[in-house]
Amino acid sequence: KDAGRKTQLIVMEERTEISSLGEFGLIDHLTANNETHNASTIVSVGDDGAVIDHFGKQTVISTDMLIEGIHFDLSYTPLKHLGYKSVVVNLSDIYAMNAIPTQIVINIAFSNRFSLEALTEFYEGVYAACRHYQVDLVGGDTSSSRKGFIISITALGEVAPTTYVKRDGAKLNDLICVSGDLGAAFLGLTILEREKKIFEDTGAQPDLENQAYIVGKLLKPEARKEIIEQLAELKVKPTSMIDISDGLSSETLHLCRQSDKGAEIYEDKIPIDPQTYDRAREFGLDPTVCALSGGEDYELLFTIAQSDYEKIRSTMDISIIGHITDKNSSVNLVDKSGNSIKMIAQGWDALLKS
């Protein structure tokens, strides 16, 4: 029906039933090649609990849950990518505290439609992320699920006393900064949902030519480790920080609400990749709206004192997009015509998606 689309290739893969191993056999299989990367990991997987010693540093803990049908769709999400992303979204929260992630604990529940090979592929992604970010998998649990795949990961990190950054520290006239570019993950989701619908309606295979960047931002995001390292090298400590999982508007409102401040964000300063801009226009969408409300970018939104401006002015991959105002002001978007529009949170909400 569409000569430009690829023909389907069916490959019969080996399938090993989980029941042939049992729970402990499954855990042994999935953790057989587990490696540690941190001196703080004293006891890893294989015992009743892990033992961690941060040698006088403070411990930061964050946890996230990913549920099939709510947070991911396996019809277009490769299991290896899912394993990688499951780790990254948790590490992003640790970096958003200005801390360095060191260990993770992972719990999964799955139905009998998942084979041993499927779970092994998922764990290949988990271990790839652990190697890339130098974190240790130190424990977890497995369980059966009546429906779908459920993933829960707890991440631990370390930070020197007084160095962690919270959401509530933004000060009047602080500069508002963001890493990377925004809106691409939302456009990646839009493209994949479109291709899924075409496949369901016609059987035509997905056409993702020239979409690698956009789709990759959704399926294989990266936590912004290098931004935290750059700030440390420049001796810049953000006054507040949050990672962007639910869209720029939602996260800006979080920072301002918890800091008891207002803000002005300038539309023409919001970083949007040209590919994101072009795809948004193809779908009849406003690129700025995609950046404000799209979510799942996992970039860092943070504030700094104006006295630190010269330190970061020429820093790659950090954009200054606005400033903090007093608590009696709203959180506003100043559009390209100079009009000030009150910002509202329209980001993606996992509790509403179901």
C-alpha cells in the first residue's frame, strides 16, 4: 500500500519460560554479570541487603515507578531501550539534587507473556546505563503481574554536606537556566503514536527515516551528568534545581511555588532544536507549546545568582531563559511580541493518562 515503507521481517526467536528457572534462578540469571563501579558499595546483590558507605558524604535517595500502558508502550519501545531509560529517569532526579548517583535497586513485576530472553534484553539496557553512569545495581525483587510490566527503581547518590540543591532556594533576580533543548521527546512520542496507528490500520511498517534524534530523545534519554560536572568545575552552585519530566511550564511553577517567588520566561530564549521545530510544524503544533508542556526531556532547570553569570555565559548547552521575580508576581511567559502571559501547568500527568 505504501512503497516508501519497509516490508515486515518475521524472525522466530528462542523463548525460555520463566517458570523453568524459578524466582531465585531468575535473579541469579539476571545478575550473573553484575559489576560494581563505586568504592562505596561494600556488599552488592546476593545477600539480604546491600551495604553502602559514603565515607562522610550525605546520601540522596529518589524513586520512580514505570508502568506499561501508562509510562511506556511496548509496541514501539525496545526492551533494551526501556531498561536504559528506566535507570536514566531515576538518575536524573539525583543529578537534580546536585548529587552524584552511585547505586540503584530495581524491582520488576511481569506477566507470563514475558520470556527469559525478554527480561535479559531489558537487563542489558539496565547494565548499559549502569556502565555509562558508573552506578551499581545492588539489589531488588521480582514478582508476577496479572497484566503488563511494572518497573520500580530506587536510586541513591552522594553529595558533600551543604552542596545539595533543593527546589525552594530561588532568590529574587536569580537567572533561570535550562540545559539542552526542549520538546523533542514529545514530538518523538507523537511520531511513534502516528506510526503505530498507521500500522494498526494498514499493516504498513513504521517510516522513521530522518527521525533518529526526535525518537531517540523519547526512547533513550540521557541524564545530564555533564552539566553537574561543569557547574562544579566552574564553582557555580545553583540556588534551586529540578529535572524536566513534565514540561518546562510545570517545572518552573514547581520551583517558583516552593521558593515563594514569581518568574518571567522569555519565549525567544527557550532552546528548541531545529528538528523539533520542523516536526512540530509538520504536525500543526506550536513548537513553544511542545517545549512548555511536552515533558520527558530530562533536562535540568535551575536558577543561579546574577553574580555567576560571567562564569556560565559561554558554557555550552546551558541557556538563560528568564529571571526570578518577587512573590507577588505571577509566573509569566513573555512572548516574541513582548506580551506577558500567565503560565499554567499543562504538562503530561501520569495519573490522568489512565
